[in-house]
Amino acid sequence: MRYRHIVLAFSVFCVAAVLLCWRHSVNRETAPAVAPYTAHLTITENRVLPDGSSWNTVSTEVHARDRKGRIYVKTERVFRDGDQRTERFSFLVQDEAKLQELTWDSNHQVATRGHWPFWSGRNGCWADEQGQHQFRFPSEEDWHKVPSSPGEGKLETIASIADPSGAKRIKARFVSENLGHKEIHGLNASGMRWTTTLLENGGPSAIPEHATELWKSSEFDLTLLKVTSGPKYGLKRVEISDLQRADPDPALFEPPRGYKVQTIEYHRVPCGQQ
């Protein structure tokens, strides 16, 4: 099971790198005003694992933003071992005004408050004063460009992505295209599609070739629909199921009562430092 989780984690990293890049690009161009909301997303996965078995599950996410610009994300993670199903909930609160992130989960009564020296443009590797709690932000090499309009056709980029261990980088080809705009659940959405193909052996835990179609709301900077698929990848579909245009409950942005809060002051360290 641990091996399977590594494969899935690598998939998440690859998609997150692309989304962060596109989000930064969109924000620079449009700089939308803060619009509060609470949204529910349904995630359906029918994944193909390296040993030929499958990973089939349905989970949910809750995304919210208040008028102060604070972001809240509740993620449900489902683990299977045979017929046994285990659920775990993870929580993330980003507060750009305070340069901090709060994280906690449903299994431990401890929340972590991370303070960053700066917020936008974070990159490289970071850790606390003892060298623990290391975290690596995607670098410029992890990004690939998307054409600015559908009329520009497809754009091919050769770049490298980090392997699951972070010890090396793997050469990959990204082919992207701009899908323009359409309406999803009454919201104006901007779309893109990209295909990722490794150009060198990434080992047994490397993500196989896959294509992702993504539609985001420019008003809320929120994913409305995302479908990732491939012959050896399987299928993952993320779709918004509900959206409320109002300030979320302020209690969402604080850990549950009784949780111990530990604070981490991050500083930059050389990548790969133990």
C-alpha cells in the first residue's frame, strides 16, 4: 500500500505544479477582486496501478475563501486495503496577509502553523531551524507554458520534473493548448489541456503518460472541472457539485478546539539537505 501511495503522491505533485503555474499566470493578467465562496467538489478515481490492479474510489473536497482573502481546503483521502476502507481528512488554511499556512488532520490533535519569509514567488527548498519539516516548492523547471489563445494551436515544451524522492529530475515533454471559454454551472470558465510524457526512465513509481483537461472560474480562481486520463494511468475526474456565493463560517479557518498548535519558522536550505 505504501508503494501505491507514492505513485499517487507523484501524480498529485505533477498536477499541482501545472496548476500553480497557470494560477500565477492568470492572477498576474486578471488580478480579480476577492469574491467569497464555499464550494464542494466530487473526485472520482479509477486508477491503474503499476502491478496491474486498480484504485477505485470517490471522495470529496471543500474549498472556501472569505472577504479577507483567506483560503480553506478540506480534503478527504481514502485508503483501501482489500475490502477495508479508511477515511482521513486533511485541512489547509492559507492567510497571505499573515504570511502563514495552517495545516491539521482528523487523525492527530496537532495543528502546524508555518511562517514564510515571503508569500508570492516561493520556490526552492525550505526547512525549520533544526532542518526538519522540509518542503520543496516547484522550480521554474517544473512549469510549462500555455498558449494565450486557442488560435495559437498547441505548444510543446521540453522540461524536467522531480521524481517522487526529489533526488533527481526526469526529462519530460509537455504539449499544451488553450481551450478558450465556456459556461459551467452558470460560471464563466477558462480551459486548457496538456499532455505529459516522460522522455527517460523515471523508475517504477513514475507517472505514466496522461492528458489533463482543466476548466477554472476566473471570478473565483477555482477549479470547476478537471479530467485526467491515460491508458496506463486510468481516470481521475474532479467536478464542482455546489457553490455558495457568501462568506464561509469563520470557524473553518481555525483548528478545532483542543488541538495543540505548533509554529514553524521556515528558512531556505539547499535542496537535498538532510
